[in-house]
Amino acid sequence: MAPRWKGKDAKSKKEAEAEALKEPMSKIISQLHSTLVQSNTCGSLSDNCVHLAVQAEQLDLLDKACFGRPVRIVDKDMYWF
């Protein structure tokens, strides 16, 4: 099974596969877990969704890991995801 990678901007399937092999999902999830624990991130439960207040680095990792989507900017360096 070929690796999957999120992104519509990939020029070709080969480039997307190379990117996925360079940065595997397990590494992204590990980095995300670490940064969420270190920052003491908290969320707000709304119906069946959890909104997290995150920083730019966490926003990037959440996007790479295909967890939801950014909702809005809270502060200069804070985002709801």
C-alpha cells in the first residue's frame, strides 16, 4: 500500500509519497502529543466537537495530521482548531 499525504498542492504522486516517507504520520502525532502536553492545551466541548486554542506550531501539526480544520484566530499567536 502506498503512503498517503494530505495536500492538493503536490505536483506529482511521487513528490507526495517522498514527503510522506520523509515525515511519517507517527512522527507528526508524536510531535503533536508532545507540544499539546507541554503547552497545557485545553479545549471547549461543543456538541460533538472539541475546539482547541492552539499556537501556530500546533496548528501546523494538527493540519498535517488531518485533525479537523482551523476555525478562527483568537489572538495574534493563538488559533481555534
